[in-house]
Amino acid sequence: MFLRYSGIAFGMAVWPVHDENRPNIAKWQGVYFSVSPIPAGQTAKPAMTTTSSQTAAQTAETARLREISFLNLAHGLDHFVLLIYPTVVIGLELIYNRPYSELIALSSTTFIAFGVFALPSGWLADRWSRRNMMAAFYFGCGLSLIAIALAPNLIALSIAMFMLGVFAAIYHPVGMAMLIEASGAKGRTLAFNGVCGNLGVSLAAGISGALAYWVHWRMAFFAPAFVLLASGALYVWMTPDDRHSTKKRVSKPAVPLTPKVMAMLFGLLLLIAFSSGVVFNILTIALPKMVDEGMTRDHSLVMIGGIATMVLICGAIAQLVIGRLVEKFSAPNLFIAVTGFGFVGNLWATYATGAPQMVALAIAIAAIYAQVTVNDIILARYTADAWRGRVYAVRYFTLFISAGISIAMIALLHKTGGFSLVLGANSIVALAMFLATLALVAMILSIEQRHAAAQPAE
């Protein structure tokens, strides 16, 4: 409805989102009016174009936030399912009458597959569909957990765990590429996604221990399987196919690199990925048993899982903090700081016992989680979106293939000298990661100086 009065037109339209900066808009009793002078001899016309553009923008923003929400959920579930068995295995020692070192070695099939299959996952996502690969993650992990719960013997159990690793490998190369694209590599968004992954790690020990203790060890696998299958169905229903957008992705990074510099830079990033993977997996896989031996021997799985969860929550807090800091301070300098703290925490945990050891482990875990957010931001700056899935695939292949080595280290070193020897070896790896970070930061500073000098003056 339009009224012409004293040369002023009032165009009546209901806007989907209020914007204080929208020009020529007045509001009265919840209704927005377009207010503009009408030149003599002209008739007022409704401004429908702006309404349509606002609606389209709101729809796109809703879809973007929905995608980020599903990616956050998937990250938490990904880490949760990988750490169910390392908690439940403590109770399986009595069921199968096998030592911990032998039973924990069975999980190596999961973590080897988790690393190896990151490579084809990233390639398929970039060439086919990132959205469909994420759907495969949800359904594949859910069905694999059901197979684990129904496994009649250790051989079938190890095969089912291998399949869990195959589907769990999808998330990091695919999900991180999707998150970088959807968020524009914003520090807080990446940090919160990291927190979701950390919560998956943190809650896995407590929830799995409680289900195994109060219900049955198989229920520790059935319950998350149901969550994954239900989430997968919602994901497919609520997110559109993205195969049409594969060829539209940007093929140039924010900072171009020569082949030689690129090889050196990514070589250091892969070294950091491998060492951080060893440190991360030793800490998270062995933590329930370290709590069992260090503080709560002869206590229930519920208490062991609860203490382990409290220690792991420190990683979530660290990621929230680093997400804020990375938007205010230099990411390379923060990278040095967190890897340095990681080395200190691991070294302290090697010689500490009881409650001080839990504090040291909390520092080490906080540092290893904080560096993930900074690492992702640095890597995103030097990779193009069109092949980012493959770059992340190589990085996470290197990171997670180290899990098999980590499990072998835990089994061998724990049998030889207990967790003092395990943590001592982990400290050496953490030191190597810190030194590699120093070299990486020195190279980044040189690259950025040359890039700044090459930019045209404004």
C-alpha cells in the first residue's frame, strides 16, 4: 500500500532482518516503511529489489551457519568414536584375559586406516563432492560402531575397528576444507570447531566408561552409533548437493609461493604434523591408563574416565583462548609459544606423580590442542580452496599415520619402563616439534616480508 502526502511516499514492506544502517527506512509498530521524496510528475514504486536481496542474503547466511554447525558436530563425533575403545579396553582385560599392551595394540588398525584413508578422502572431496563425503562419514562411522559392538571375537573386532578408521578419516581433510571455505578462516570459528573436537575427546572417556560400567561395554559403541546415523539423516536432508560448485573454487592462494619455497614450507609443516600427531595420540590414547596408574589405581572406570575428562577439558579452554588471541596477535609467534608450552608440559609430566602429573598433562594437552587452530590458519593462508582438501589430506595423513607409531610406542615402552619412559619419549618428540616450529616461523617471516614488498603502493 502506498500513500502520497506532501511529496513524501510511504512504501509498506516487512523486512526479514532489521538493519540500523539501511537508508531511507522508518519503523512504526513493527512495520518498516520506505521513506523517500518523489520527484514531481512521478509515481511511487515499491522497492522490492532490496527485499529480495535481503531475503537471499539471510537464506545464504542460514545455510552457512547450518553447515558450520554440522561440521562442528562431526568433529566432536569423529574424535569421540576413536577414543571409545582405549577407555573400554581397560575392562576388556578381564573379559578376554589378555594384557593391556596386547589389547590396546588392536586399535592400531583404526588409527592406521584413519591416517592412510585421509589421502583418498581429500582427493574425492575436491574432485566429486565434499557434502557427499561428509554424509559417508556419518553413515559409515555409525555402521562401523554397530559392527564393533556385535563383533563375536577379537579378529572380527579388529576388522570392524579398521572400517571405523576408514570412515573416520573423512572428516579432517574434507571437513576442515569446508570449514575454511564457510568461515573465511576466521580464528574464533576455527577455534570453536577445535573445541568441539576436544569435547569429543574429553567426553569419550567419561561417557564410554559410564556406559561400560553401568550397562555393558557393547553399549559404549551402540549409543554413539545411533547419534551418528540420526545426524547423518538430518545432514543429507538439510544440506544441498555441492557437486555443481566444484569447478568454481578459487585456485590461487592468498600468498603465492615459488615451488622451492613451497616444498620447504610444507616440508616443515609435515614434520610438525607428524611430531604433533605422535604427541597428541600418546597423550589422548594413554591418558585413561595413566590416570589409572598415577592416581586412581583399583578405582572404577567411571572415576578414571571422569578424571581423564577433566584433564582433557583444559584443551577446550586453551582453544577458546587461542581463538581470541590469534585475531589480535601474530599467528607465527603464538605457534612458537604453544609448542614451547607443550614441551614443558610433557617434560614435567615425565618426572611428576599424582596430582602434579595431572596438572602437567593438562598443560601438555592444552598446548597440543591450541597449536591445531594456529596451524590451520597458517596453512589456509598458503593454500588455494580448489585443492585445499588434498593439502589437508596430506597433512592429516602425516598427522594420523603417526597414531600407529604412537600405539606401538605405548605398548613397547610401557611394558619396558612404564609411563615414565612413555612420557620421556614424548618429551623428545615435543622438543623436535618446537624446533621445527622455530624454523617454520623464520621462513614465514621471510615470505611475508617479500610479499609485502611486492605489493603495489596505494
